[in-house]
Amino acid sequence: MTARNIVLVLPDPPLPFGNAAGRWFYALLRGLTERGHRVTTFAVCRSAFDRNATDEMYRGGDYDLRLYTYPTRTALTRKVESLWRPYGYVFGPDLKRDLQARLAEGYDVLHLEQLWTGWIGWAHARQALLNIHYLFELDLAAAPLRSPKDAVLRVATRLAERRLLRHYPTISTLTPRLTTRIAQIAPRATVHTVPLGLDLHNYPFGADGAVHERPIVGLIGSFDWYPTRSAGDRLITRLWPEIRRRVPDARLLLVGRDARSAMARHLPMRSVEVYENVPDILPYFAATDVMLYTPASGSGMKVKVLEAFALGVPVVTTGEGVEGIPAADGVHAGVAEDDAGLIERTVRLLTDPSHYRAVRREARRLVEAHCAPTRSIDLVEACYDTVGGRAP
């Protein structure tokens, strides 16, 4: 493979345990650099903590990594920008200026991660690869409208999503479902499928796993995003009462961004513990025996499901929960759509030790094979081969 001059734009820092997408960004940046590509990375950090952690991790390495913080905007400015260019306010004038100066020096590929980076790569679409992690039109299909303002923003977001997709001639996605849908929206684009890569060195796996004496069912994710919030609602109102009746000692763990505020109307509730905005998610995975994730809608690969597979936490979910992952029901996970099927699979994992151990092993093997960073980087390099071949 010929070494390329790559400019990489990330909406979050490439941290192995930061934002969910940061897991992939970490594997992507390291993989491209190790293969000899010259990579200049522009990354936005949500906080000073993220910026300091990223700077410390990559200091002294062979990386040209440039970090930026979220720009300060007035509420009115953000509202106006959100209508014209949703989420474009994430990228400040300093990042835009430095990016344009770097592109003027010459490059082979402008690699843009996630949809909204497309705004700052707009003028360079022909030489760009735009990687899509999910689609708003799919994720919010079942989400209720909370206000007239919400309705206006949703229409603006959907129109902007289509505008960006139709502007870029080379696009990659994480799953075949996303590839098919984007090919329908942007029929002139070349659309590739590149599964998310996960560096498994950061995910210890013990071959001998067992359910806690008091079994723990967990839901770990970002509750400020509708798919996870809807999964929490279904779990508490429709699934948990019957699981608790059949496994009386079981406890429920809800963990993640805005978990308490998102689930406030259900709380307090006996046997349910909630941990919001925690600094490190791994201890909560270690405390969980089965992860039960049932989103009403949600496109793309689910990082928390992959992490559960990697750490040996069996997962019970719907087909959307394992989108882009070739997981077989009863082998790698429990997969069902109806409440009875989800409850039955959860109870079996909690009460059948041999089945529990088998699912743990097979799930880990699956993620090792399907989400190996080397495989994902191979596919990214194949995408680079097609960049510049078609006009927007």
C-alpha cells in the first residue's frame, strides 16, 4: 500500500475510553500511522480534561495531532447556525483556519469522521472520504416530538443530512443497512461499508466468568440520545418487572450520560441503581452480568454492545442492537424483538451457567474477528483508492 498524505478531522478526541466514537478514532489514527501514512489530525475536545488526556497520551509519539476546544457561542448564534448548518457550531474559527492552511499545503485524502464534519470539508468534497456512523432520519424515526421548536429542528436536521450526503462523492458507513439507505439518498455517490474497529488490548477478558451471587442486569450508554433513552423506558416499564419476578435477587444498573435525568420519571424504584456521567465506564461493565439493550430505533454499530462482547458481558438485544455485527441468537447474544423473548433470554443467561460461559466466549471471538483494527484499516485504505474518482 502506497503511503498517503492524509488530513483527518474528528469531532471528538481519539481516546480509547473517552466518547464512544473515540474508541474508533483511537484505532483509526494509530492504525494509519503505523502503516506509514502521513496523518495530520484535527480533533475537537469537549472539555479541558479530554484535551489534557489526549495531549498526554500522544505526547512524544509520531503524531501530528492538533486539538481544539468547543467554541464559545451565544444561544442565539447557536440557534441560527443549527437551522442552517446543524452541529456546525462544534467547529470554531481557529480549527477552520488551520485546516484550510493545512489543506493548502497539499494532501491526498481529506478523511472526515461523522456527518457534521462535512460542513468544514465542503469545498474539498472531491478529495474527501466522509464516514457516517448513523443516520438521524433512522435514529429519530420513532422519537416523539416534544415541542414546535423540536419539530422545526428535526426538519432542518433531516434536510441538512441529505444535503451533505448528496454533496460528497465518496462515503463510507459502518453497516450494510446504512450503506443501502445512503445509496438511495445519494445515488451518484460511491458508498462503502467499513465495520468499526476496536483495539481489544484495552478490553481484558477472563475465560472463566460467572454471574454474581445477586445477579445484575445493566444498561450502559448515553441516555441523552433517543435510542438509549427508549431502551431505558422499555427496560424499566415492560421488561424489568417480570425479570425481577423470575429472578428475585436481581438488581438493575443504569449507567451513562444523563442517565438519572433521562429516567427521572421512573425513579426512585426498588432494586434499581442509577449512575450518571461517570468518569470511567469499565467498572460498571465489570459489575454487570447481562446487558439488556432494546432501542426503539437506532442505526449503526453500537459501541457499548461491542464493548460488552469484548469484556465478556453477555448481551440481550434486538436486531437493531446488533446492526452490522453478525451475531447469532443463542450463540453470540440473545436476540429477539418481543418482550417475552427478551425476558426469556435474559433469565436463561442469569440462571444457566454453562450457557452464560458459552455466550461470553463466542461473543469475544466474534468481535475479535469482525472488528479487528487491521481489517477495518484495510477497508479504509480501499476507500482511499476510490477518492477523487467521481464528481459531486
